[in-house]
Amino acid sequence: MHFGIIVFPGTNCDRDCLHVVTEVLNHTAELVWHENTDLSAFDALIIPGGFAHGDYLRTGAVARFSPVMDSVAEFAHMGKPVIGICNGFQILCEARLLPGALRKNLGRHFICRDVHLRAERTDNRFLQLATKGDVLQMPIRHGEGNYYADDETLAGMESRGQILLRYCDANGFVTPESNPNGSAGNIAGVMSEDGNVFGLMPHPEACTEVLLGNTDGLLLFKALLEPITRSRPVTADRGLLGV
């Protein structure tokens, strides 16, 4: 596959994603400056983390109007996969390619640490190599990762299987204490209704090699290379929040 990695002024995880695609997965990728609009050469897009346009106004608010974003929307509407990581997730929400919004962390502090994530759905192209209920470990580093959507939107997302990752403890229990930023329902990653756009606050590109201490993030990147071949069996929920 040939990946396009979108770069805005202030993006700082583009080279990490490029390394994963080209050196770890042995596929091809190009960095795409935000003023470019031709995405026809790519099979998948990654919008990496950072501080696009300095996160002025609010995260992703300026980046949403970059010339490339109309092309990203067209790419997504064609059914091709798009993944937004951290700042990329924020940009996709601002562009209305994903539901909801990211607000300031509940504690008003920047957070940089590893978290545990429970795979809520695996019958999709992003988590198909995991099993429902798997606990993954990935780092987060953000100041505005508090996911919000109104109750009606959340209920609709739940019924359509759009909530893919939730913050949990090491045993897979979704608890208030395992929620690092105040996100509604402990939500850490969501998918578009069409199933080809995925945004998450944790950084999978930062845990793809043994040298980094963890390879859980590699599951997400490898999944993009595979066709969706089957739905995973449903297992019992272990949440303590009623989710």
C-alpha cells in the first residue's frame, strides 16, 4: 500500500508514522504538505499528531480549513481508509468527518503517559487483528483529549458500532479511575458511520517496535493492510460504567 501522511505547520509525529510504514511495515509512504490537494496516488491517509497551526483558537480549528482537507473529505467519501491520531483525531472532528469534539482535559493539565485501552469492536478494518475485549497499551500525550458528544449522538454511535476503543484498567474494566481526561464513556477512539475513518487520541505509532517497549500499536497499522475477512465473536462486556 501507498500511504499519504498529511503534514500541517506544527505537526510533529509525521516522521514517526513515516518510519512505521516504510521501515517497520516495509510499505511506501509520502509526506503531504497541507497546501497540496492531489491525493489520487494514495491507498490510505494518516493525519498524525502534533499541534497543527499552533492549535490556535482550538485544536484542529485552523487546520480544518487547509486546502488539503477538501481532498481528505473526498478521499474518505470514496471509501478509502483515513486514520487520525491525537491532533489528527481533533482535525477530523473539526472537519465533521467524525462525530463529536475534543475538549480540554478534565484536569486542565497536559497528560503524557501510557494508558490501557479496551477493544470494543473488531469487526472493522482498523481493529480486525484484535479480539473484542483485548486490552492494549499505548501512550497518550495531549492537553485536549476529552471526547464529547451529546447523549443522542453517543447512543447512535453505540448502536452503530462506531466506538472502537475505551480507556480501561489493566484488567479491561472500564472505570472512572482509568479515564485520563474526562472523555464521555471513557471513549478513546471512534469510527465514522461508513467505517473507513478512524480517530483515536493514543499514539499507536509510538508503540510498534520492541525497542519502544511495546508493539500493541502495530495491530492498527497491520490491520490497514488486510481486507476485512470476518467479524469477530462478541464477548461479554466487563465495564463498570454501564458501557
